[in-house]
Amino acid sequence: MPKNALAMPPRSTPLRPRRKALLIGASSGIGAALARRLAQEGYDLALLARRKDLLQRLCEEINTACGEVRAVYYVHDVRDRAAVPALLQRILADLGSLDLVIYNAGVNLPAGPEAYDFEKDLLMTEINYVGALAWLDHAAAIFQQLKSGQIVGISSVAGDRGRAGNPAYTASKAALTCYLEALRNRLSRYGVHVLTVRPGFVATDMLKQAQRPFMVISPEQAAADICKAIRRRRQSIYTPARWGWIMLVIRLIPSFIFRRLRFLA
Amino acid sequence: MNPIPSFQTLNRLGNFGRSLYAPAYLYQPTSVEEIEQIFKTARERGLTIGLRGAGKSYNDAALNGGGIVLDLRRMNRILEWNPETGLIRLEPGVTIQQLWQHTLPDGWWPPVVSGTMTTTLGGCLAMNIHGKNNFRMGTLGEHVLEFTLLLPTGLEIICGPKKNRDLFYAAVGGLGMLGVFTTITLQMKKIHSGFLRVRAWHVPDLNAHLAALEAGAPAHDYIVGWLDATAGGPGLGRGQIHAADYLPEGQDTHPERSLRVDYQTLPSKFFGLVPKSLLHYFMAPFMNNLGAWAVNSAKYLLSLPARSYSQTHAAFHFLLDYVPDWELAYGRQGLIQYQSFLPKETARDAWAEMLTLSRRRDLPSYLGVTKRHRPDGFLLSHAVDGFSLALDFKVTESKRARLATMLEDFDRIALEAGGRFYFAKNSETSPETARRFLSAEAVAKFKALKKRCDPHHLLQSDLYRRLFGEQE
């Protein structure tokens, strides 16, 4: 964790405004790609993840590329929910303001097509969903109070249907999608923007868990789509966008048919 | 009062120009004990504290993003008033308005006032404000006999020009970074009428403008210039001078009437018709290069015949209160003010260069104001034996970057001319610029005092961070 306050990114002045983003789950995959992309777009970043060495390397890379302090990191496990309020307070104090909060932490731990594993399911729920509540409840409180801000949740196409292959993963993402929609319905009247992102298959560590990946995109492409949606204040996107059509069809399949389609369910 | 900063106590605080906002946990203490409690909370939570009065700085002086902000406006009691000697002891949240309205009926006026009367005395002293009489009366700090400073360590120290001198000369103009003024004792100025005698005349160019300020100052109690920053060529630096004088005793035959507060009150309607709170809507359409040129040119033409008239103190001094919420006319991105203080020998050439530059880059200032100044002995001082020029600029998305570059050029021109800057105004001053005009010794001395008064660096503001860094 940065101890020396001099290493913080500069604060806004009237003629040199700076946007500040907090990214939870930043060490690899979509998170790391998003961090690089947001830094390019001028954001100052607070990056959070469990793995310190990865975060440190990412910050150094970003700060060197930008030629100034743009990114700082904080080591955090999203299951450590008690630590969230104090850590968020500290990040806000370090950055000086907050414009964007992205919850990207997520794991996929399938137990196997016929097996059940409560420990794994609990872990997935804690990281994919409960951690999001722990962070975004506070982010929502801040933005509601300030009447501005953007919240982004990285959910998944997997949350659109309950799937036999990994019930708890799909349920955690469905819960996240629903929670983000509810936040949006609550916060839009305060001028706060909430974006739900549903990626398909992205070439990250998580792809190893996928059974039959197709239309795989790079994390950089996903990050580009997400940044564009943030700029345009979209409420919900699929990345790549054609997943929107695919999931429209899949959502419309009646359950009694869907459960018989082994290749889909 | 909830002593624990929660996200629900976050407030989006802004500056006077509505050009910068930052979130902070806002507290409005009413007593020294409450301030001490907040110091304790901040230490425990690892948060910093910024001090704020009325929030009328044009920059980030009263902002402390992500930290605590102590708004001292509720500590606004007048503790002692002696109409015989003109000595007044007050709390830091007392506004200039409260102050003059309290003392005027007894025939006393604040020795130094700001262009708006909504500022607090604590804020004014932390910035060491000056008025249109700076060349004669100096800054506000020169009329303070004593103040009590509450340090973040919990210590309360009484300072005056002879008592704890080093702290006195550092805390006045010290940006609220050494401690909280908890009481201030001020010497008021005796006056014999609620009126000022005002003379106004035009000046055709920058030479005449500065010459009029220099020659006029010794002969008057107040002097201020309006500068048409949209004019170029032979009219570069043209404008109008207003000089005002107190009435000598006996000249006002009914001083008891003109010294009444209601006599001084600014009218609430314009031409007796339009409520002034609506005026900024009518001003907004003129807040572009063409509109500003038209307004400034018209104002100059109207200023051609010299005039002489009586005006109340409130009407002469508080021009910024004349149109309520005038800042709104500048639009969503607000405005910034760039003020440079230049020695009288170099001012003409440096400002000619700045004004020409701003015209050439199509970034003219919509309002320019000039004053005459004298040096003072405070540690972080903006004062020079010379003049100041304050330029208002509208901030827009498309002009922001070009304006920033131009102000960098302005800083370079002003520094080369031996100029100084005022910490309640300029928003883009770099640490290098601050160090250069203040001198490295002055900065080091201030930081040493800060370390002594505030060893945990509890007091911070976005301004202080920008100019001097968060830590040693």
C-alpha cells in the first residue's frame, strides 16, 4: 500500500480537471486491461486486488507509460468485508474525489457436471456477489450524496439463465445483474449512472473453466467496449455486442425446452 | 453532531467561481470543544482537516477533497465591542457584513474589506485580504491586535504583533494551515459619515491607467481601477478609475442617519423593477467574447465624462454583492480569476504583454480590476510596492486547455517582472512558481512552523497540497 502521500496523483484544478476511478479486481484479465485503458483515457486509478506483485507491476507499467503518477494500488481481498468502509474512506482521501467505481472481482469454480461443492459455491457467491454489495453499497451512498458518479459492475452472459454446468456461478452473476439494475433504478434520479456489463467468453484465466468457448475476445477488446459504454453512459452492454442477440434468443427459450438442450444448459 | 465521518455526511463543496468542486465530510462546529473533538476524530481516522469560512476563494483554498472540512460559520459571535476605542473581539465565523452592521451605527467601519461582505473574518485573516485602500491601510492582518490560535495539538496560543511574533506573521495569510483562529481582536476605523465622496474618471491606455493609480493613491482613501481587457491597440489597458474619500467630521450634517444600517442596504431591485436575483440570467448572454467586448466598450464610453458623487460605504465596497449569484452568469463551468501583483517599475510592460497575449489567443478576460499596493511583513505575502491586476476568465470545455497554457505564460511573465500572487485567487499556480516568488527560505520557515504547530499534518487543503505537497 502506498505510504508516501507524495506519490498520489495530482488533484483537479478548474483548468486541469482529473477524473478518478476505483477498480476492484484489477490485477489480471479484464481488470488489468481496463486499468490500462482508463489510464490512457486520463483517469487516475486506485487499483484493488489480492495479488500485490501483479498490482505493483501494473501500477509501475501505467505510471511509466503516462509519465506521471496515474495509478496507485491497495491490496485487498473482497471477502474481507469489514475492511471496506475504512479502505474506501482512505481511497477517497488519497484521490481527493471519485467519479467511477468498477466492481470486476469474480471467480468461476465449477464443481463438475454432476458434483456439488458448497465451499466452492460459497466462495463464488462471496467474491462475485457479496463483495459487490460490500463495495457498491458504499459507492452508491457516496454518489447519491454527491449527486454524480458512475458505477460499473462486470457481470456475465452466464447470469441470464440458470445453467446446469455451474449453478452457483450463474446465480451469483444473475444476482449481480439484478442488483445493478436495482441500483440504477434507485440512483438515476440522483444523476448517477450505473452500467451492467455482460461479457461473453474473454481470453482470461477464467476461460480455462469454460466448457466450449466460442467467439472469444481479448480482454483489451472487452475493456474498449466497457470504456465506450462508460463514455456514452449506456445502462447495459454485452461484449462483444452480438451476445445481445444470442442471449435474447436464449432468454426466450421456454424452460421446459431449455433444460433439454444439453449443449446450452 | 455526529463525530464519526460517514459517507452520508459527505458534501460536494465548491469554490466562489463555481469552477471546482470536491467532496468532504462537512462539520459546522459551534465551540472550541467541538473543534478539539473533530481534531481527535480526524487523528483516529487518519483523515485530514481543511478549514473553510464562506468559501469565497476562487480556487481550491477552502476545499479538502476526501477529507474533513470544518466550516466555521456557526462560530459567529461578537464577543466584545468597545464603541469608544473601536476595538472588537469576535469569533472567526463573523462575516464582514455582520461586522460593519454591528459597528457602523457607532461610527466605525472595518479597516479593510473584501469585494463581497459574505466573507468571514477567519477566512479573511487566513488569506490576509486587502481592499481598495491597500496602499494606505495595508492588509487586514495589520489591524489585528491579537488572535487566539487553536493548534491541532490542542494548544491554544495567543498571538499578536509583539506576542508570539513568528506565529502571528505566519498564521495571518497562513492559509489556515497552522491552526484555527478562535478569537480575533480587530481595530476598527473611525468614520464620520455613512457616505464616501467618490470621483470617477476615464483613462485612455495602460500608461495613463497606472499613472492615475500611482498619482491618485496618496491623495485618496480608496482607489480602484476598472480595466477593459477586451480593448487593444492604442486603447490597450484603458478603463476607469474610482477614487473615494471619507467625509471629514462635520461635513455630513446628519451622520446618525447615514450611519444607519438600513440606509446602507443595497437595493433589492434594479431600476426599481427587476429583482436583482434574476439579473444573472440577463448577464449570461453577454458572457462570450463578442458580448464582453460590447459590454466593456459600452462601459468605457459611459465612463468618458468624469463624475463626482456621494455613495454609501456598502455600495462602494461590495460590488460583488450588487448582483446576487453573478457567478452563475458564467455558465456551468464557472470562472477563474488570475491576479498578479507587480512592482510599479515593471507592471506596465508585463501587463501590456499579458493583455496582448490574451487578445492574440482569442482568450480575453471579461473583467479586469486594478489596485495600488504596498509591501507588508507577513511570511506568505502577496504584497508588492506596485499594482495588481485581476482578470476574470470564463471557463469552457473548449477553452480550458488553451487557458491553462496561457496562464502558464502569464506566470512566467509575472515572475520575470518580479511579481507575486494571491492565494485566494489563482487556481493554477505551480509549486515551482510559489517557491520562486515566496523564496525558498520563506517556504522552509513556514513548513518548519507547520511542523511545530501541526506535527501530524492534520490541517490540509487542496491548495496547500498543490503548492507545498502533503508531507515534508
